[in-house]
Amino acid sequence: MLTVKNLNAYYGKIHILQGVNLDVQNSDFIGLIGRNGVGKTTTLKSIMHLLSTVTGEISFEGKNLKKIEPHIIQSLGIGYVPQGRGIFPTLTVKENLEISLIDKNEKNIDEVLQRFPRLKERYKQMGGTLSGGELQILSLLRSVALNPKVLFYDEPSNNLDRRNLMRVSSIITSLLLKDITIIMVTHDDKFIQDLNYDYTNIILNQGKTINEM
């Protein structure tokens, strides 16, 4: 499904990724773990074609992602929830959901909002006025509305209180039960364990994939 071979990425002259390899199959649940600064987030950004200096092979369902622009990659069925969440503060909740949808499918948006009444109540509210937990959920739901085949999720448990953590866990579990492939960057292995779903941890160290658990 998703194949990454000998992936190298650079920030200026700094060599961040040094030969990362991934072989991801349909319905896999993968935790990409490791210390801060080893290249976990950079791996996701490289696959999404968000970095300019990248070498190696990246293919999704036989398509070379290095030749495809990020917004087109998303339309192929890869959802991405970045660590910064990427919410537009001056757009409403509804507009933030719509902006990622090519066909502005109202049914998809309504189905997503139905699951979270608090966001539905605020669908006319500006994104920048939401709480941190609500921003996290909105960012996740924006990807869910695309009906992705694969979801990249960067640090899902960061800065969430218990209630919102349970809400995020519920969304992730529902995606896994639909056999959606998830690659999750996290420093919190317990968060993955608590989902009670079969998973594989891939460890990054010094910009390389060194082990699977």
C-alpha cells in the first residue's frame, strides 16, 4: 500500500532522515516512536511532500508521491493531522471542514459534526476561539471527513485533558474498526496500548528505522 525506501531528508545542511524504510499494508496500525528530534514528524512531512530536500522512494498504491503536490496526495486518500493542527483561526468550524473537501460534500460534514455535538453547536464559531482540545478534534475530523485510506497522526495525545483524550481515542478506534491504516507519531506508547488494538511499533533513532516491536 505505502512503501518508503531509503528516505533521506534535510533541513538546510542538517541530515535528519538517513535511510528510513517503511512497508505499510492495508489496515496496519503503526506507532512511529523514538526520542524528540529523531525524525518522526519529518518522516510524515516527507511522505506528504511538504519538504523540498528529500531523496529516496515514496509510493502509495503504485503512485510516486514525490511527483505529486500535497493537496493532490490528500485526494488520493491520505489524511494528515499535523502536530500544529493546521486549523485556520479566522475561518469557522464548518469552513475549516469544508476547505479540505474537494466536492464540499455537506453530507460528510454533517455526519462528522453529528458525532461531536459540541463542535456542531459551534460550527459558525471561528477556529481561533476554540479550546486546545476542540482544535485537536476539529483537525482530526477534518481528515476523517475525507474518508481516508491512510491516516497520519502526529502526537494525538499532546496537551489533551482526559475527556478529549477519550474522544480522540474513540475516533481512532472507529477508524481502525473500518480497516483504515493509521501511522501514529507518538512519545506515549501507553496511549497506543490503551486503544486495545493490534499494532506494530517502528522505532526511529538518529534518523533511521532500527527496529519493529
